[in-house]
Amino acid sequence: MKSHHQLLLHSSFTSNNNYILPLNANSQSIKTMAISPQIFPTRKRPPSESSFISPTLTHFNLLHSLLHLTHQICSFNAAPWCRFLLNRISSSTIRKTQLLGVVFEDLIRNSDSTSTSISAPLCSHSFVLCLEEMYIVLHRIQTLVEDCSNGSKFSILMQIETVADNFHKLTGELSTLLDVFPLQELNLSDDVLELIFLIRKQCSESKTLLGEEQIKLRNNVVFVLEGIKREIVPNPTNLASIFEKLEIRDSSSCRGEIESLQEEIQNRNEEQPKYEIVALIGLVRYAKCVLFGASTPSTGTESLRRNQSLDMVVPSDYRCPISLELMRDPVVVATGQTYDRGSIKLWMDSGHNTCPKTGQTLAHTDLIPNHALRNMIAMWCREQRIPFEGETVAVKINGGVTNKTALEATRMTASFLINKLTNPSLVLDSKSIEDTNAVVYELRVLAKTDSESRACIAEAGAIPLLVPFLSYENGLQHPRLQINAVTTILNLSILESNKTRIMETDGALNGVADVLRSGATWEAKANAAATVFSLTGVPAFRKRLGRKTRVVSGLVELAKGGPEGAKRDALAAILNLAADRETVARLVESGAVEMTAGIMAVMPEEAVTILEAVVKRGGLVAVAAAFVGIKKLGTVLREGSERARESAAATLVTMCRKGGSEIVGELAAISGVERVIWELMAVGSVRGRRKAATLLRILRRWAAGLDGGETEGFSTTTAVSTSTTVVVPTPTSLPQ
């Protein structure tokens, strides 16, 4: 049960200019309090075994361990920002711990160091038991002080009463242990005895120490959050005062605070409320832009992040079989296969009732979340420092209502940045190009966080303002600005409604195509390709993008010559475009088939998947273009992964059906191909086994002198007709 004084500290705020909560607030205001500090339970790490069990050590080593613990605890007293926020809360406990260290030093001196054991009077059961229990308490104190020193400053401030209460409880446990400490059994000097009596007296008289200034600061933060919730823009002077007291004085420390708050959310279980932490993240983001201005990361950090983004190889199990992209929301379909929710939903919404990987008819259309795989992907993303969508910020309340405070903070941040971007001098003055780049970079980072941020940025009118920065001329003069602009559009395009905004904005599509074809850096080109991939998620936009020759040829060229990360972005977009039969003709004309043959050795899964889609919808021209790659398909059929072998078999079946005896003859000429097909029939996937069986029947008919194109579902007449019209290169024209 909380005391009357504690309840008053949790009450609502008056509207005075200083945003300070009076300590004599009445009970009526308590009932109207919207945000309670109980929302912010103490940050907890998974406890180690040593938190509950004393170490199995000799008595002499146990004393040394206790002394070492006291030194570690005292070292945290020097943490810079603790001098204000945790001074009265932690310094008292740390001081008592320091005095205990003097006692342990004296006990060690009295021990028999030559035999590394405690002398006989110090070996009593009660004495050893006290030491073991004290080790546990001191270990808990160390964990609490460490978490307070390394955690989020705002989070500690919002739960400051809970933190103070935890320190008070641990001090009380020390008092209990000192009460039963067997002093009469120890040969201690009078000075040490007096010191123990002093520590015991201080522990027994300990109170929950809370500074009025810290309480006022906490209440001030809550008042600002309440104002943001009511769409009241925070007073910059008051905001600056809050951040100064917490020693958050630049953009870098703001980024560190945001990361700490995001870690707080990750460390909380499903039962603990997270939405108020999200509100704090929104507040810090807003303050970062308003107080310290837009900023870009250091050159070294930017270079490292860029290299990681282009060279990152996503494990195949973490990539969606449809989009080839990292899965954000993996789900399992009726056949047991896993896909990214967005990709498989688009597949089903397009009228398909089969599993894309196995070809089996789906018994139902339920999508079951694969939580285990999602957690593994999230852990991998954290290790690689890759943002994982929905991991920290997509927090909903009462079944779907977004946190109002966080939303308004995001809207204010977006509006502030857009207003900066609309300043003519900022955009047109070459001297201010760095400021422009910093603003666009902040929009890029904000657009990466969550759907609400993407909606707020687009609604504020960011997309038309970003278009000029996509131009070829801007890329030559300011390559980082071009990268940040196209990446911001990419991040915005993740939101479904923003796809329409981008497609309808004058110059946006042409700007993306310009970056794709002639971007200043590989990173810019890769992100332009990823933008195309995102936009092709809408079937109507897929057709429109497929009609743009610059887009199609740009993707093919990037897939041919770009670094691996850029290749993957381009291949994912090409695969989406290949779903439209009209676009396939342009892909073939642009050399997509030859491109897949060129990269098949290094990226077989992606290459074969695209080739299968193109050949399936591309007619005889695509088959003829793919003729030179038959031997490479045979290699994939022999050495590729299960998925690659399955796609290779399906591609060969389509080519044999459409191409007739010339194609079948080229396939039959591959050494050992029949044995490979038999192997696939034995150990392949369901779809792979079915396609392998079809290939075997085709080869057998061809060897018997029958038409090679006759297969299941195709009449002989149709097959003969197609086989007589296909034109393929002669063996002498093949590259050596």
C-alpha cells in the first residue's frame, strides 16, 4: 500500500509555466493521472545462477570474492549522469558497500594466508552462512547499480521511485545480515567493530531517499508527454532543460538513448506494458531534431553500414521463397512451407490456390505465424545491426489503437523536418547542402521505424520534395544526398498507401528509374531496385513499371554487374515483374535470360527461379534465349539446393514442352543427366519429384524416336507444332 506522500508524487500536473507538479496536489488530480510510474517496472536482465547461489569457494576465496564485489559496486559511483539522477538513491548504498569492503579486508588480514584458509575461529557455520548470504545480496546490489548505470536515462527517471525502493530493500537485507553477524566469534580490532556497528546502524535507519528535484523532473517529463498527446508542441526551453539535466547534450547521445529505450522494449516480456517506452522514444526523436538539429552519422559508421548493406548475405532459410527477401513475418501455409506473410498473401490475392514451392493445392488459406523462425530472424538481425520491422515500435493498445503520444510525437517530428526541407535557402543554397542532406537523412531514419512514421512523413508532403534529389545531376554533385533520398522513398514505399502516393507523384517514378540506371553509387542503385520491388507488390503498378523500358533494362544491368547485395535487390524486383506476361517480353528483350545464365554459378537459386518464371510466360523467344543455359541448368540439377533443383527441373520441363526435340536433344547430351533425374525423383521435394518424372518421360520418348514435346497435359499435335517453329542456336554458335 503506497503512502499518501507517494501517491501525491504520482498525481497529475498543473499548467504552470515551469511544468512542475506541486507536492500538495489534491486527491482529485490523482484520479486524472494518465501515465503512472508503475508503467515503468525496473529493467531486469536474465538473472545469472550466481544471483541466487553463493559460489562454491574456500572461505578465504569467498572473502576475496566479497571484497572484489564491493570494488565493482563502488566503481559505478563514477558514472557521469548518475551524479544527478541516482545520487541520493545509490550513493548511500554504495557508501555502505565501501565500508563493508574495509571489514572484508581486515578479515582477510586476520586469515592464515600461508594455508589459504580461514583460521579456526573464522570457520564457524554461522559465519560462513552470513558470508554466503552477503555475497548474494551484494551481487543483487551490483546488478541493480549496473543496470541503472547502463540503462536508459529516461526509463530510470520514470521508474525512479521503484528503483529507490529496490535500493532500500537491499539495504534492509544487509541490515538483517549484520544483525546476526557472529562478532563474538571473530578476533576483530576495536576500530573494525565500531565500523560494523556504524554500518549496521546506518542500514537499520535507512530510508527511501528521493530528491525533490528528481521527482519534479520526472513529473515534468510526464507533463510533456501528456501535452504531446493533446497535440501541444513542447516548449523548446523546457525540453532543453530536461535533456541538459539528464546529460543528453548532442545527437549522438540522443541516438544512444533511443537504442537503450529500444533495448528496454526487447527485454520486456509480453505481459509488461511497452507503449509508454514507445512514447519516450518518440519524445527523444523529436527533441533530437529540434534541440540538436538534423545530423548524419560519421563517415566511418556510414561506410561500414553501407558495406554491410551491400555485402550482407541473408541465410537462405530466412529468405522468402517468393520474394527472395528477408522474411519479416514468416507464416506457414497448409503444405507446411513457410513464406513471408506479405508475399504469400499477394500470391493468394492474385487468384492462386496452390503452394508456390510445391505446386500442391492448398487445403485451406489459413496463415499460421511461425514464431520460432521469426524470433531466430529477429536475433540474427540484431546481431547484424539490421532493423527488424515491428520489433520495437509497432505497439498497439486495446486491440489496435496506436499510442496517441507516440503518434503525435512522430507527427511533430515529421512536420518539423518537412518544414526545414521546404525552406528555399536550405534547398537552393549550395552552402546549405549538408543541412539538406542531414534533414533527408533524418527522414530516412524516421521512415525506417514503423508504419505510423511512414504515414506521417508522406502526409506531411515529403515525397514531392525528395524527387529533385534523385536526378542524375544531383547524384554527380551530391551522391550521399541521392542515396538518402532514394532510401527514404524506399522506406516510405513499405506502407501500402504510400505506394500509391509514390506512383502518383510527378517525377517520382522517373527519378527512381534514373537512379536505377545511372545512380552515383551501387548503394543508390540497389535501393532504387528495392523500391521497384516494393512497388511491384501491387499488380496494377507491376504492369505500369513493366512498361518502362528504363526500369526493366536497369534491373537487368544491375543484376549483371552489381555487387551481391545489389544483385539480390534487382533479382527480387525482376522476379516480381516476371509475374506479368506482358512484362516478360521486355525482360527477354533486355537480356534477362542471358543474365540468369551468367549468374547461375554464383546465385543458382535466384537465377533458376527467375528463369523458370520467364520461360513459363515468355513463349518460344524466351526458350530460344535460354537454350545456351541448358547445360548450366543440368549442373544445377545435379549440384544445387533442393529449391534450386526443383526450379531447374520445372524450367527444363517447360523448355522441352515448348521447344521440342532440339531442346530435348541438348538435355539428353548432358553426361549423366538421367541418373541425376532418377536421384531427384527419389529425394527431391514433392514438386521436384513430379517434374523429374516428367523429364524422364520426355527423354524416354525422345530416345524412342517419338516427339519429345509430348508430356502430361499436352497432345502430340500441339507439341509437334511448337517444336517445328522454335528457333535455337546451332552448337557452333554457342560460346566456347
